[in-house]
Amino acid sequence: MAHTCVLYTFLLHSTGISVTDGADIHGYSGKGVTITCSHGMASTNIKYFCREPCEDRDVLVKSDQSPTGRYTLKDHGAGTFTVSITDLQESDSGIYWCAVDRSVKDTYKKVKLTVSNGKNDSVTFPLSMYVLVPLIITAIGLTVMVIIFGVVGWRKSHSYDRKHRCMALFHKILPTICLMQFFFFTV
């Protein structure tokens, strides 16, 4: 069971799959928008941003090239990069892909951009999804791992009857879980 949890956590973070996939971004004509893209295990890979169907001719900007036109890509390292689009037009509405060049098969994150003809000075996007959901998933995974490893280690080192073992374990692990939740949910 513990090995399954560790394997699941490793696969979740190493595949580059993230909840930012399928993000809806809303911008306004004449304004700009910045899109945050995050891929796992991609700190040194070339990143690029393309419009669907994302073939070579559809690539708008790459991390290893100077920006051209209205598109700028900034690689922040650790698999995170931002793409800025200036002077939005309604014709910019559509499906885009945040992509990472991989040796076997590139990885992609879908972004739906909707551009409205409006006078709003702000651009909205679900930033909380980029921050909160990965933290929640990590907190849950770590909590489960702490409980599993705590139970296994505790059982090996104690020989009380079952009722006392469960109560003692609960009181031993509860502060750790509370601290983890406080840390991850107040960030």
C-alpha cells in the first residue's frame, strides 16, 4: 500500500499533468494577457506556445528564440513559463497550447482564450487554480503518506492491544496533519 502511494505521487508529478490543463483565459480587445504555463520535469527543456492545431507553422513563440510580434515567452525555470500577448484582437479567440519540447513526445497544456470587445482594464484568469489545486493535491498525498508510514512504523515498534494502538497513533499523527493543512491552505 505504501509503495502504491509513493508510486502514485511520483507519477502525478513526473508526467507533467496539471490542473492548469484546459484553463479558460478571458481578455479584451486592445489589451494584453499573460498566461502561466506549468509542466513537470521541464526545467531545461525548450518551451513554446502555439495555436491549434499546433503544428510547426502554428508555433507563435519559443523559449530559445527572440520574441516576435505580439507574443513573448518568459521561462521561469522549474517547468514554469509565462506567455504574454499584447494588443489582443477578437480574432485571437481560440484554442492555444503551452508546450514543452521532449525527446520522445512533446507535452501540451490546453488554453482556451476568449477575447471580448470591451473597455475593461483588467484581465481575469483562474490564478487560484494554478496555485491552490496543486497544493491541495500535494497536501493530501503527503498526509496519506505520513499516515501510512506512521502506521507501519508504529506497528513495528509497539505491542499494545489494538484499541490503545489506534488511539495513540491518532494522537501522534493529528498534530502533523494539522500543521500540514495549516501550511498548505494558508499559502
